[in-house]
Amino acid sequence: MYDILSSNANSFINDHEVIMSLDEGKLLATDPKAVASILKRAKTFKGLNHREAAVLMQVTDPDVLEKIYALAKHIKEHIYGRRIVIFAPLYLSDYCINNCSYCGYSSKNKNPQRHRLTQEQLKKEVQILEKLGHKRLALETGEDPINCPIDYIIECIQTIYSLKCENGAIRRVNINIAATSIENYYRLKEASIGTYILFQETYHKPTYLNAHPQGPKHNYEWHTEAHDRAMTAGIDDVGVGVLYGLYDWKYDTTAMLMHAEHLEAIHGVGPHTISVPRLRAATGMTQESFPYLVSDDHFKQLVAVLRLAVPYAGMILTTRESPDFRNEMINLGISQVSAGSCTGVGGYASSIKLEKKTDGGTPLVQFEPEDQRSPIEILKGLLKGGYIPSYCTACYREGRTGDRFMQLAKSGRIANVCQVNAILTLQEYIDDYGDHELKELGEIAIQREIDLMSNKKTKGKTVEALSQIKNGARDLRI
């Protein structure tokens, strides 16, 4: 039976409840009054439950869809302002004992040479990322307790935080690693991670089991209940996600919202981030064998509905999508994007790439990126679109995490914090890394944001901090 408070994944993600929600939603999606009532509720910025979202996911009327899209943008900007957070993935190891059908790191790929960064190689990767201006990373690994144990991951976190390259420094390390024990989550908490991210891939259990035929990831319950263990261990910022294309997008989105509701009910705070990757070609696999690939139109719809349903969560879009389509999605509620991503171990350092060419193996790629732009090019595109690129890590470093962060978000106060700190990090970036065009675009955007500030005290603090940054100060935050 469906039980939001259960500790059993088969109860809080209940197949019968998902199907009932979609069946009911299909009927209500053609009822103008029912849809209008749901949209009215969404306009209060309080979110929607999974049954309400299931209705909007099955709307086909173009006029109503446009209303959903416009509302998604309005909600995102009301809560977070026009800032878009920038991050980069960093792949530590491609050793993996799972045999996932969609991943380039799958153990079934026998020919490629596997790699794990040494601490010296890691330093090279981080120095390059710092020279690119990155301040927050998402660490990625395959699952292999022998070749990539938790001790190694923690050592990597410590190395990353210890490094500085000129004005560059990584200020937040998020972790996207396999489900693990509560004892290991305690250790990750002690290592000062940011957000613990774990994608479910698909919530449809038969498809999940088929996509993970062997390895520890085959255990559906262990994987799905991992966020509960992480939050019990004190990690108050967790991220969820679906790999769209493994199963029906409406089923997986409904189930992911049920997961978010479960975390809120049990731990008092829902997911800090929601990721929406679409399945892409990777080493050893193509898209042709997957019958549930999500079209651009349906992808836009699911992202917009997620923004209405979980308005306070950061929504992440990676370089899996093309530049033009990423711009469209940002207008529908996306609030975080990766930039200049490499999706293989050692991908940022040319010296490591050369080593790979001579070791007799084929480099593994977890997926093929569609957006190949450099961070500077991505920042220029955001600025031209009226957005403020943000390298802010202020909330994490000031202790505004978990329920404290959500209280600020739900009260409407987080936008003021986000927008101001985004401006400060943008000034840092253009001073340290910007070319002439970026500096010009950045200065115009910063002045526009200052002019729009209604709070004189905040405006004064911002102007003073900007002056200090221009004179060499770094890592200022409000």
C-alpha cells in the first residue's frame, strides 16, 4: 500500500498510486476548471502534489501549455531571481562493477582501459577548473569498492578543498556517487560535502531491475532508500533525479514527486536539487535500443511542471542538451547548468588525455555532451538573455542549508540573497577571467541589477562589496 511515511521504497514509491494518479490526471487534463484550479494553486508558490502534477503532465492544449510555461518562468524568477548557478562535473574514476544498460562506465565494456585519478592528476584537473573560474564541482565516479572506496573519495574531497590557483578556489564540492551505508554518509558529512546527489534513473521497478541486471545497483530498495540514510546521517541537502528515456516520463516524474513528498514528510525538507538528464549515447551503447526517449516538447512540459510542483528546488540541466535548447529550458525554470563539461576521467587535463592515447585502451565516456561551449561562451549567452551567471556558494558556507534554506526560500527572502551574491561572483569572474566582451556584458548587467534594488541598505552593501572586489578582495558574500 502507498505510505508516504514508510521506510520501504515500495511503499513510498507505490506503483499502484502512480498509475492511479496518471489515470485520474488523464481525465482531469481535459477539464478546463480542474486545470485552472491547479494553476491557481501553483501561482501561490506553495507547490503541487504528485496528483495535481499528473494532471498538468497530460495537458495537450497548446494555449494551456503556454500558460504553464509562462508560470514556470515566473515562479523561478520570483523565488530565485534571474540568477543561474554554474558548476562543472569532475570524474574521479570510471571503475564500475555495475552493468547498467545506459552508461559508458558499465562493466560490460571490457576493452577500454579503466582509470582512476591519482592525487597529482586530480590536482591538475582542479587547477584547470579553477583557471576556468569554477567554484563548485559535482564529483562523479563509477561504483567499485575496491578501486574507488570511500576513503579515496574523501581524500579527493580534502585535496580539492586544499587547492588554490591564483584567485581560483573550489568552494563547494557536491557528490554524485552510488548509494552507500549510513556510516559512509556520516563520513561524507564530516568531509564537508555540499549536496549529496543520487539519480534514481527510473522509479519503475521492473524497468529499473532490467536496466541494472547485475552489481549492487540491482538492489532497487537499497538504491531508492539512500537519500533517507544520507539525511539521517546529517546531510541535509540531497538531490534527486531521473534519467529520462528509460521509462515513461510521466510515470517517472510522478514517482519522483512522490519521493520528494516522502523526504519532506520524514525529514522536514525535500530535495535541494532535481536533475533532469535525458539519455544520450555513451561508450558501448546507442539510443536506438531505448523505446521511451523523450521528445523536446514533452521534455519542456515535464521541466515546467516540476518547477510548478517543487518551486524551491534547484533544477539542474547539464551539457547533455544543445546550446539553443538549454536556453529554452532556462526560460522554463531551470536554475543550475553545467559549463565546459568533460565527461571522462582526466578529461580536463591535456597531459592525462595524452596518457590515455598511449595506454592501449579506449577512453570511457559516461555520455556524449551536446553543449561544447566554454564557460565564457555560456556566460555570454546567459548575460545576453537577461540572466545573471552565478558562482555563488554563500548559503552552503554560511550554514543556510536544509530546512534553514527552505525557510528563506518559502518566505520569499532567498531571491534577495541569491541575486546579490550572484552579482558579487559575476564581478569576481569578469575581473579574473573575462575577455573584453564578457566584461562589457557583465558590467552592464551588474549595473542593471543595482538600479533595480529597492532596499537602500542592501544596495549600499552591494556597491561597497563590488568596490572591494575590484580592488582585489575575493570571496565576499552577503
